[in-house]
Amino acid sequence: MSRYTAPAGAPKGWRDTFNFYRQRRLVTIFLFGIASGFPWVMIGSGLNAWLNELGFTRSMIGYFGAVFAVYSVNFLWSPIIDRVRAPFLSKWLGHRRGWILLCQMGVIGTTIAIASVDFQTQLHLAAILALAIAVFSATQDIGIDAYRIDSIGEHEAHVQSAGAAMATAGWWTGFAGLGAVPFFLSDFPGWDWPQVYLVLAAMMACLTLGVWLAREPKTERSLQQHESELHYQQAAARSPAKTLAMTGFAFAMLIAISLAITGQVSNFSTWVTSATSLAMPKTIWFLWFALVIAFLTGLVIALVRLQRESENAGVAEQLPVQTKHRVAAWIIVTLIEPLAEFFRRSGPRFALSVLLFVLLFKIGEAFLGRMSIVFYQEIGFSNTDIGMYSKLMNWWVTIAFALIGSYVNMRFGILKGLFIGGSAMALSNLLFSALAIVGPNKALFIAAVVSDGFTSAWSTVAFVALISLLCNRAFTATQYALMASVGTLGRTVLASYSGVVVDWLDGNWALFFFLTTLMVIPSLLFLWSIRKPIQRLEDENHARSR
């Protein structure tokens, strides 16, 4: 790796660093991070504990985690979040804040609804409502991530690490800090999980405070998108047949996505309740995701060729633009251009390499996290112990090391942060193997939680900062959602098999956690293979900030 020089404007010393993180935009990013992480409690750790106490099997609990696959495909509707305003709210609050508040209201409503469901007799309905919470939450994340990147100028590359740290600290505050509340409440006499979920809905309502404190970021996104539309209007006029085919494929893709989502909402609960076959996730989430990616790749290639033909025409005479050309240009710029621009700017080889690294990086951590609550309960820790150590203590550890990690990234570079955090993340999983062998030892539990929080925070900050730098400000929501979705695919869909793996190992938790350590290694090897272009990209971004 080349020698890294800290960018101008990076904080120097702890006092300067403290004042640096007090910026209003960074505090707002922190608040939005809390709202982003909190819904994971409702469909993650809280729901796992609820299902476990009701007597559902480990495999069933693991399968229920397939709702997180929604986070893996939210890039499919992210172009709509980029271009279309949220009904009523965006006109009042602004584009980004309008979508964020709309989604938060959806999370609140579906959480109240799931609190009234009897899981023993209405598991189908519970699965649908869990899926609905995931959809609203994943859509909220599109708006929040876009807000974070838009609020940081392109000449402030070093601030991306700080923004990533505040987002990570906020997310863990919502997931672990506030996520401890349901575990404490569930152990109180007279409290049951439906009552706990009503409290969670009220807490989510309080988290809408971030929307009211935030300032809508000012960007040139609309102007850049308009310029792209003008370009494709002429391209459509010159090549009407190709343009018609592309827009037709885009519409077909939207219809296919709508039908797939509608069909699987009704099928999902049946699959969860049977939990007897791996056919559903393989055919629906993996095959469907692969087909959509292949379909989008074809559209991107066609769009690149169309643009090259238009560029080769040079300063040819401007052709008259008709309504159909304007419609076609709007569809192309909304649905296809964000992906085409990413591949065109980065180059197909590097773009695909980045997506593959993103897919692999967090798989081991996800397998560990998906089964951690069940593991803690099985070896003898109470819900109060879990809330105290796994949630509250891990919360503070994550915040501290997220900020420390961002400072190190600003001083020494994101690439080094990825290697340090990823390597430590792999090794920290071995402590959980030791805990499985020793039993409910609180000292070892604390050590495992602290190491997991440290490594997760450090690696996540570098990870988020990297993919944020790769985004074009004209298509922030779509490009970030694409990369985040690929990463979430590995962390959520694959992790839904975690319970199956534990059962296959006959409950050998020590071996299970050892396997999660090995899962991290391929991503680190792959990161080493693409280190040079990443380093060049980072150097170029920091050079612009000087």
C-alpha cells in the first residue's frame, strides 16, 4: 500500500476531534442512525427472544430471519426514492426528510399491529407484518444513507469517515442501547412481549425527532439529473427502437418485481411456518436476485452503448424532442442510468470487484449475530444478562470504537481501517467458541462482547466510508443502496441458514463460531487483491479536499 497522508481539515488532537464531531450535520446523522438501527430489534433480537420463549425451534427462528432479505433488494426501488417525492411530506419537509418520516410512520403502525398477533395461531400474519416492518425500515435506510452522503460535500472526503462513525454509533445506539429495553421489560413481573412491542412502537415515534431537527441538504442532484434527461432525449430521438426496447424492459422489470414481491408476501408466512425445505430461499431470494442482477446488467450494457452512439454523433443537429422521448428519458435516468453511471465511471472490472468484496465482508459476523441471542439463552444467561452485557455494554463499546476507528481512518486511510477491522473481526469470533466451551462465565461473556463490539464498529466505519466515496451525488440513494444491498445479501439471506448450521452440528456452538471465523478470511484475501485501485481512489478523493 502507498504511503497515506492525512487530508487537510482532518481533526488533530482529541479536543479538536471532539469539537469536530459536534457539527450539527454529524449529530443529525447520529440521530438518523438510531432510527435506522431500532427496527432491527423488532424483527431481530426481540423477535428471536419472543419466538424462542414460545418454544419455536432454532431452525424456525433462523428461517424467520429471511425477512432481512428485504434489505438485500431495496436497491430495486431506490431509484424511486431518488427521483419521486414522498406523498405530501416531501413538499413540506424536503425530498430526503419526507421519505424518512413516511417510512418511520409505517414502522410504527406495523409494530403496533404485530403486538396484537397471537403467534401460536396467527404465525402467517405475524410473518407478513415482520416483512412489512422490514420493507419500511429498508426504505427508510435508503433515505437516511442518501441524506448522510448529500450532507457532506464532495470536497470533504475526510468527513465521510466521521459521518460513517456517527451513523454506526447511532445504529448501534438504536439496536443495542435502546434494544436492551425489551429484554429488561420482558423480565418484569406482569409484562409480556405484546406489551413490550407497544413500548417499542412508542419509542420509534420518539425517534421521529431526528426529522424535525435535520436540515434538508442542498445539492445539485436535480440539475444533474435534468442534464442527463436532456442527453437521453436526444439519444431517444436518434435511436427510437433501442430506446423503446430499453424502456419496455425497464417496465417489464418493475412489473416482475411487483409480482414477485406481492406473491412472496403471501407465500412467505407459509414457508416460515413449515420450515421444512430450503427450496423457498434458494428459488426466491438467490435465483430471483441473480436474475434481476443479470437483467439490470443487460440494461446497463445497452444504455452504455446507446450513450456511446450519441457521443459519436458529436455536435450533430439537435433533433425535435417528442413526449415519448421525454418519457423514455425520464425512465432511463430514473431506473437505469444510476447503475450505468457507476459501472461507466468505475470500470466494469473494478465495479464488480467492489461488489464481490462487499458481498463477502460481513458474512461471518452475520452468522454469529443471527444466533447470538439463542446461544446466550441456551447456555444459561438470563434476558437481563443479555440486555446488560450484549446490548447496553456493547452499545458503549461500539460508540467508542466507531469514533476511534473513524479518527484512525481519517489519519491513516480507509483501506488500512478495513484490513485492521476485518482481521480483528475474524479473530474475535474465537472468544465465542471459548464461551461455548466454558459455559455461562460472565467475565468471558464481557470479553467476547467487548471484542465483538470493537471489531464490528471499526470495520463497519471503514466499510461505510468506502462505499459512500464511490457514490455519484446525482444518484446517491440508488448507488449506495446497490452496494449496501449486496452487502446485506450476504449478511441476511445467508445468515438465515445459521440455525440450520447449528442443528447440523448437533448444537456444537464452539465449532459453529470457529466456522464464522473462517468465513471472514476470503473477503480479506479479496480485499488484498483490489487494494491498489481502492488506494488510488482514496488518494484522489483526499487530494480534492486539500
